[in-house]
Amino acid sequence: MLEKQSESAQHWAHAFYPFDQLKREISKAVVGNEETINFIIIAILANGHVLLEGVPGIAKTTLIKAVAQALGLSFKRIQFTPDLLPADLIGTLIYNPKTQDFETKKGPIFTNIVLADEINRAPAKVQSALLESMQEQQVTLGAQTHKLDKPFLVFATQNPLEQQGTYQLPEAQIDRFMFKVHMGYPGMAHEKEIITRPPIDSVINQMINKEDIFLAQQHVNAVYVDPVIVDYIIRLVSATRNPSQFGLQELQDSIQLGASPRASINMYKAAQARAFLENRQFVTPDDVKKVALPILRHRLILSFQAHGLAQTSDQLTTTILKQLPTP
């Protein structure tokens, strides 16, 4: 019995250690964004996509490039523009006169990590081209369906300030992002460190390979979640739909539509991944609370009354987290 426990502990340590080192490696290139780095690693472990929001010049692109280098995965950056076409993203069929047949020309989405830079600058046609790949991890070209290589992760960026030449992301697409993470300006001490650091290519080493990711994901899926924690997740998400049922009458008129069941699934998986990163084999209520805000903030559709009162989804979600009883 002791031998089995010892062997299990060794397997766990073998899966955990590379990701513990991964946080330190990525931090070499990006200073002062430990929380954002944690969310990105959680998304990798939970096989989820991330939407990064922040003003230009705060290292959103640098962060994703550093992640790709440290993981050793194939990486493609796509600059989204108003004239971008779906074929520029997923590929197209090209007629070959020699063979008198159509050949598949795969687009840049056929990679492990996609950086969709300024995703809100592309029109609805291009946005819709991402839907199938983000949810089903496959692409349909003509009559053929092509599976994407695993792991497949989309990291998108957008500027929250500039509205000219941008398009609002469809609710169906934004719901497919596990996290929406806000990146802010660095502090003065961090900014001093940033300007004296060497270029990113000279500091980031590959720490993990695909096998390490798959092994860690297996351990994450095995992290124990007590039924009480599951009920807490369900109540959190349900409170965004019917606040008055949970004693939050003051929020009832502020939320037009609450979070979808996909939010519950993502919260469950993300809580498991966070517990794994904390070197625990069980989920606590604190794990759920830590991942709840970036999971819920982009899924709440606020009412006209909330907009009139200048309320934000972050404020409403924080109120729910504070007032809903914690198990």
C-alpha cells in the first residue's frame, strides 16, 4: 500500500514540477503580471482559450510569444484587420490543373497556439470562422473536416479604448473563451526592470513538451472536487441568471442575461487546474473564487439600467462572490 502511495506521489511530482518551473521561465520575459501568467497556465492545463484585454504596449503579444517558446509548441500570430477574410485564417481549396482536382491549402490556424492579435478588428465573417475551431478543435474546408493538432489554444488580444475600426465580438464567440483577463500598466519598479532586460529570444528556454502537457492534464482531470464545491459552482453561475433567488435582489435589474452552462464547466476545470498549480489534489472554495471573476466577467450581459448607473460586470460579479455564502 505504501509503495503504491509513493509511486502515485512520484507521478504527481513528475507532472507538477515542469509547470512550477514554467511560471518562473515566463516571468523572465514579462514582469509584474504573475496573476495573468497563472491564468494562462491554468487555461493550458484546462485546455481553454484566453482573451487578453489591455492598452497597447503592455506586453500582451510578448507574453504569448514567451508562453509558446517555453512550451515548445508551434505558434502562429495573426494580425486581425477589417479586410481579413475567413480563408486567410482557416485556409481554402485551390484547383490544380495538373491533377484536375482541388488541393487543400491550410491556413495559419493549423498550429498549437494561435495569437489572434486585435481580434475585435475583424468583421463577423472572420469571427465566425473561429467558432468551430475553438469549440470542436477542427476546421471544415469544402466537404472535408480537418482535425487540429492537440493541444490547440487561442490567445486573443484586444484594445479596450480604441473603438474606431473595431467590431464587437459575438456572444457565441466570446463565450468560448475560458478567461477574459485584464492587463494593466506595470508599477514603476517593474517598468525599470522591463527596460533593462535582454531581448525575449535570449532568455526564454523550452521547459515543457506536448507529453508533459498531456500528462499534467490527466492529473488535473483527476483532482478531487467535493460535491459541496460543485454545488457552490452551480450556485455562483445560477446567481448571475436569477440574483433574487439567492438574496441578491439589488442585482436583479442590472443583469439582462447571466452566464451559460459553459461557464460552470470552465469554472470546474479551472478550479481543478488551479489546485494542481498549488500542488494540491483537491479543490477548495478559494480555488473557485480565484478563477470566477475572469470566467464570468465577459459572459454577463448588462441591462440598460446597469449601463445608466455605470455598473460593470466586474462589480456585479464581485458582489455575487462576496454575498453568496461560501461552503
